[in-house]
Amino acid sequence: MGSASRLDWLGVNYYSRVVFQFVNGKPVLKPGYGYTCTPRGYSPAGNPCSDFGWEAYPEGLYLLLKELFNRYRVDLIVTENGVSDSRDALRPAYLVSHVYNVWKAVNEGIPVKGYLHWSLTDNYEWAQGFRQRFGLVMVDFKTKKRYLRPSALVFREIARTNGIPEELEHLVMMQ
């Protein structure tokens, strides 16, 4: 049990990176990286972009976990990590790659105590309503029926084996 002056753990929400460049001595978002990708395109670094226009940059999760632990020396929990992908074309690799980067951090002694994927089901997204599809389970909002996406089966195997099964290792996006 922690005290009022100390954190027990720190929650980390991670979806993408933000890259800045300096223009006239002032930092501005660098187009095509982080949250400025073209939806369903590729960033200048060659990384795929989500339906939301967010760059998939799994190594950023590892770098963030490392930085936060070095700064705060406290247990970490990845409280949100996921991708808007209505066709489920990017999500399996995104999921495996981000879990791989959590594993990499843990193997370096960073105390990551949990990983929560966002989201189990498609839901209301605060900025874009029901248009973005983050769920491992697709929701037909007209009928309210739910359908497992292939990425749900990927996540099931990761949870079942408490790791990345050998047959999923090819999905790791290398930086």
C-alpha cells in the first residue's frame, strides 16, 4: 500500500508518437508522423497508419515505458493501447508488435505489471463518435450483434500463452 506522497503505479495510454520539427525557431507537428498520418496510408518512416490517421510506431511504447520508469521508479501498467482499424488489417500486427515491446521492456527489468488492450468492443470514441473501430470484437450498431475479429483470436493466444506464440512472431513490425 502506497502513501499519500507516493504513487503505487503509473498508468500508460499509448497509441502513437508525436514528432515535432522546428519552423522559425518554434516546434510544430511534423506532418505524416504520429497523429498527422494520412488515414490508411504510410508515414514517411514507412509505418502503416490507422483509420484515424495515427502512425503505428510500436517501439515508441518501449521507449515511453523505459523513460517513465527511469524518471519515476514506479510500477507501470499499460492501461490503453490499440488501433482504429475497421478491416482488422493492421490490428493483429499492431497488437503483437506492441506486446513484443512491452516484453522487451520487462526483460530489461522495467516493472510493467499489466497490459490492457483498447478496446474489447467497438464503442463510442470521444472525438469521432461511432466511426472509429478500435474493438477486438466488431459491433453492428444497427442490430447490436457482435463478431470476433481475427485480432481477437490473436489476443486470445497471447493471453493463453502469456507471451507471443511462435506462430505469431512474424507479425512483429520491426523498427
